[in-house]
Amino acid sequence: MSPATNKIPGKRTVLFWLAGLITLSFLLIMTGISLYQSWQKEEKLQHQQRSYYQGQLQDVLHRSLWMVELDISRLATSPLLERHLLQPNSSTQTLLQEVYLSLADVRPVYDQIRLIDTEGNEQIRINRADDEAPYVLPANALQNKAHRYYVAEGMQLLEGNIYVSPLDLNIEHKQVELPFKPMLRIVQPVYLHGKRYGQVVINYRAEELLKQLDNALPQPLQSILINDRGQWLHGNEEQDWSFMFEAHSGLSQQRPALWQQIKAQPTGQITLGQDCLAYAWTHYGSEHVVSPRWLIGFREIGSPCNGLEAQHQSRAAQLLGAGTLAGFMVLFGWHQLRSRRLRLYHRLLVNEQRLRLVTNEMGNGVIMVDAQGCARWMNPEAERLLGWKESEVVGRYLHDIIHVTAEGESLDRDECLTHRALRTGQRQHRERDYLCTREGTVMPVSFTVSPLHQLESGGAVITFNDDREKAITENRLRQQAETDELTGSLNRRAILRHVEQLISTNVRFGVIMFDLDHFKQVNDNYGHGVGDKILIEATRTVQELLRSHDNFGRIGGEEFLLVIDNLNADDLCKLAERIRSRLECHRCEVGDQSLQVTASFGVAMHRPSETLGELLARADEVLYQAKGRGRNVVVAVD
């Protein structure tokens, strides 16, 4: 064989290996890109899961404290409390104790409910011993709590503000109570006519809150809670509450540099030992709530935060090393890389399925929509709440099916949170929205839309829960806050607020202010029970003469105010005269006696640019003129 002939196989071999190396290099590059994309998708899915769990924990915290805020606001602004503070007596104190006992009975998480005066002395205290029924603490057992920090903080609050204490263990007689009782103290000052009369304090047992935080997460995740000083409250059994006994303890003392890093970031994740801690800083309430910051999150036990990245780096190194062994293994290497890619893709599908399984077990309705707002899937809870099957809505434009106003009318697309989230790429939330069920029922919901713009397919995830019971409770509390407890008419705050609303409009209206004549003599001669009966019957008598939309309220002991719109001055005086005549003819039967109670009336029409105070001053002036004319007359402002 000639030398020239020997060169041909050598050239072919070089070309083969060159082509093989180029092909192998191309395949390795493409494989590296594929692995990187797969890692990116898994990392995004993992980030989405962590954000979702973080949101669940914050929702648990805010829902629990929102309930306490509603309760303490109702107690601090109670008309019964106002009556007791202005005219203290044993009867109103007993009624207040019964109200506090009733609230403690329906809220097992309330350890104590207290009324404390401006000197820090407990006036009323409701206690609960372990799982026993709540009871009223006798007067000789009441204490002065002026030295406690939460009482001192409460003394500094402005009217309408609320103070939420740091979470710590309950202390009685300067000793930590055993067994441990995690406790939050919620404080709201009591103001009457701009003057501070004390404060209402609710001791909220946080054991149930901590249990709910754990229950909000699937296994093996463990919820964590740390205060703003870096001290463990929950999630680290060895150090939980250690700061109550040893001042220099907690994450801030053991890992000061790490703690400074955590404090500087609103959200993040850190590796602690072999665990990954995902966290976010949060505090409860709006601008009128003084609340501490908490670090809330969860611990992924045995899984460092960069575990997914390390796992992919290790796998990529193995694949690239194996691919360089020899050119004749290119096909085999391609087959292996293909197989590994399929396994990675399968893992993505499994993780997606796990996420779907998690949403199926949630107490909230969950719907996923694509980038056009069409439904992709919904969990069983969403099917149950809406009455639609998943197969009936998949592929349909969701907004047109379920989104409505409170009146059940079609909601404008610009007001739709789903449309807004898809357009802006930002998370949208509304505490009160309305969805229409398949049967046509309008259901109030708490509504959140989280866009999935980081995924190639886009779209969004909608979560909502049924707020019908919450709406009923809010309406009931609102009605209680606006109603006079004795007569059932509007209370002073509600009727004056209605006048202010009318002043802000162009509606023509007037007021009728009247006062029962010689009412003090009735109370003195027959007692307050008879006086209360006369007030109730007088209220009923007046309401029979009013239109359904007229507003009628009690603004003082025996003083009332009617707000009448769309009537002229003459008609307003005629209405006042009819009411005066009806009251004059009415008799209140008390035992074997028949009592007559008359009233004096002052009538005033609202003038343009006139304030609430000016209008009421004019009505009050002519009311006193009516009394000066011998009472039981109607006097109108000229």
C-alpha cells in the first residue's frame, strides 16, 4: 500500500473525529442549555410555592388579629360603656361584665378582657383558667397595671388607634405563668367627647394562632416566627421563648451578621445548618394600628436553600464529563442525555401535579387562567363554591361567567382584578369582591389574583374564599355600632354622620330636633325603668309617621333628631306638628296609671354652605324657644 493510500484513512479518521467532536460539542452545548432551562423552571416553581406558603402564613396572622380588632373596637365604642362612664353605677357595670363574659364565652382564645381606668386600675376583668368557663374577677382581686408596658403604651394612643403588643409569655405576679401561655395584648383607648377615660385590653392566647400557622403548611415544612429583636417565638423548640428567661439569646445574638442581613431585606431565604428558612417581614393592621414587626416564614428541614442549584450543577458536571469520553459514544451519550431530560421533564410534571394536589386540599377556591383570561383548571373547592364543574368552564372567558357587582350586574372589565393582573403583571387583591354562582347567587368573596408572567405560558392563579358569613357578621356589627341600644333608633354618631353626608350633596333637607318635656320628673317620680319605657314608646310612635328612608336618631337622654330630605319648610313644620299631636295623644300605661308625655320641637332647614354645628345650633335655639313658650309646641327657624 502506497503512502498516499495510507493518508486517506487518516484523513477520514480526522474528519470523523472532528465531525464527532463538533457534533458532541453541539450536543453538549444544547444539553447544557436544556439543563439550565429545566433548572430555571424548577426554581421558578419552587419560588412560586414558597411565595404561596408565605402568603398563607400572613393570611392566617392577619385573619386572627382582624377578629380581635373588630371585637375591641366594638367594646371601646359601646354606647353601654359610654353610659357607664358618664353615669357610673352598679347596674351598668353588671351589664358591661355580662357583655364581656358573653364575648369571652364565644372567643375561647381570649384569656382576659379588661377595662382599665386612666390610673392603670382594673375596673372590670374577665379571666379564663385553662379550658374552664370565663368568670368575673371580684373587686378585691383587681390590680393596678400601670407598670405593665402595654398599659403605658395604651395611655399614649390617640382616639381610634389600637396597640398590638409584642408576642411573649403571660406574666402573673411578676412570674412567667406555667405552662407557657403565648400572649398578645391588644389595647384601644376609650374616649368620650375628646376626653380619655381609660382603655380596653384583650389578652389574646396565641397558642391557636401558632397551631394555625403549622396547619397552613404541608409536611415536612415547619412554620417559624421571630420578633424584631431576633428572638425565637416559634419554630425552634430549643430556643423558643428563651428570651423570657435569658436576655442575650436568639438568632440576633448567635448570628449577628446573618441577622443584620435578614433585617435589611423585606423578604428572603437563608440556609441555617441543613435547613432553608424562607421569611418575610410583616406587621398587622393599617395606619391607625400600632403593631410590632414579625419575621414570619417556614423552615424546609434537611434542604438547604441552594440545594436545587447544587443538584443541577452536579448533574450537569456528570453529563458533560460523560459526553467527552469518546466520539463513538456520542449516540449513547445523546440517548442518556435525552433520558435524563425526560426524567427532568417528568419531575416538573410531578411537581406541577403536587402543586395541584396542594391546591385541591386548600380551604380556598383556586382557578388558573391563561394569558387571555380563559379558565385552564379549578380545584374542587372552587367547583363546590361556584357550582360549576371544571370541564364546563375550561377554555371559556372566566370574567363573563362569574364576575359581577354587588347587585349582580356584569362587572366592567376595567374593574376586574384578573384583567388588571394580566395587563400589569402585578398581584391584585380585594378584600370584598363578588362572584356569581351557577345558580345565579351573588357570593361575597376575598379575591386575589397572582400573575404567572414569569412562566412562558403566562396566565394567572385566582384564589378566593366564601365571605358570606363574614359579610353577615360585618353587617350585624355595623348595625350594632349605629343603633341606640334602648330605642332601636340610630345613635348619635350614626344620625350626625348621615347629616354630614347630606351636607356634602346638593340634596335639600331639614332637621326636626325635639325633647320630651319634664322627662327628669318622670325618672325621679317613677324610676328609670318607666323612663326607658316612655322613650321606647315615643320612638315607636314617631317612627310610625316617617317614610322608610327618613332618618331618626337619639342624640341625648330624651333628645331626638329627625333628618328629612326632599321636603320644603312648610311640609317639615307640618310633619313636626303631626308628631307633636300624636305624642300628646299617646298614653303610656304604667301599672294602674296612664302617663302623658309631650315634647317641644325645633325645626330648621339646611342653608347652603352651612356646617353641621351651625345647623344643629339653629335647631337647638328654636327648641329652647319652644320650651320658653310653655313646651308642647313647634317652633321653626325663620
